[in-house]
Amino acid sequence: MSLDCFTPYDWSRSYLLPADVASNIPLRGSVGMLGAHNAARGLLIETCRHTGAYPIGLHYAETVLDDDAIIVVDVTATAQLPTGAPLTVHTRTKHRCHNDARDDDWSISVDGVAHPDGNRKRPPSPPMQGWIVHRLVRRPTSG
């Protein structure tokens, strides 16, 4: 996928969660709020937009590893697919505090299964994350 497929709009949307979503962060953003919260809301909303699911819950957590000056952000989005099946998407982003991107990474898993091509230096935009989830949910299972 080329870099031309992204626009500044992919990172500038404001995502609003329905009032019945269980979340440990605000359901809507406002001026001065953390952009990371908007990206987390974007994961849930874009997952639902791409899969036809209904948003159920969102959990955001940050861990600071003082010894390495690393921040780890974990986001878990839960939804219900149109079939009634549950859907759980987990992303993990690791950033160095001093803009040293050598060890930065991003990964995604769907229903506990890690996406093998999902490890990247930087996270894709929320619309692209939703598309990745859609592609993984539609993938036929072997068995």
C-alpha cells in the first residue's frame, strides 16, 4: 500500500461513541483532550464501520516503563457483529519518550489472534485499522 492512500483527514476526524458504550475514557473529545483518546475511539468506530458491528466497550491503558523511557499504550475495543458474535480488537503501541523510533512498534490482534503483518513502526490511521480488522474478520478459518 502506498503512502498516497493516506490523507491528513485520516488523522483529524473526531470520533463520538454512543452513550451506551462502556469506556474508561470520555465518549467524545473536546479541545485540549488527548489525541491518543481520539485514536482509541477511532479504532472502535472504524472497526464497527468496516464490519457492520455495534460498539460495546472501549478500554484504554498507558504504562510508562521508567527504566527505558518507553510508553506502552494498550487499547481494547469490543463490539458485536451483525451475526451476534462478539468481536474483540486489541492494539498495542510502544513509543520511546525521546523520539527515538528505533524500538517503536504497533501490533493488532482480533479475537486473541495476532495479525502477522500487523507489526509496524507506526500505527496506521483509524480508518486503516478498521479495514485491517474487516479483512481479518472476513478471512475464512481453517478447521
